[in-house]
Amino acid sequence: MPGALTVNTTAAYEGAALAGLGIIQVPCAGMLAHLQAGRLVEILPEWRAAPMPVSLLYPNRRHLPRRVQVFMQWLPELMAPRLQA
């Protein structure tokens, strides 16, 4: 759908939506606080985009540092509440 505004950063996209400049399509995780506070309103929930996968890239599992292992376990816990929209 063509639009009158083109941006190249997520902050500009978010700002445009908050300024009332139109409809945006973004992952709910990034806008959850705005949705909960009522600054943004979800429309067309039946037309949500398919979820996008998240991948962690690391060189090798053989000698994976403990901090990387902990991060890999922590990330799903961190993201779970943000994916409940």
C-alpha cells in the first residue's frame, strides 16, 4: 500500500504512528507498552502478519562460553511476556 511518508528507522516509524500519521504494521512486542497505555490502538487484528523467527548466531557449540549459554536460556524468558499480545 503506497504511503505519503517513508522512514528508514524503527524510531521514526514508531514516532509517525504516535503522531497520528497513519497505519503501521509492526511486531506487537515493540509496541506493547504503547498499546497497553492506549497511545496506539490495534486495528484489523484478523490481518496480522505471520510471526518472524528470531535466530541466535554463534561460531560453535563445542566451547560455548557459559555467558552465551545463559543468554540463550534467558532470551525466551525475556521475550515471552512481550509475545502475549
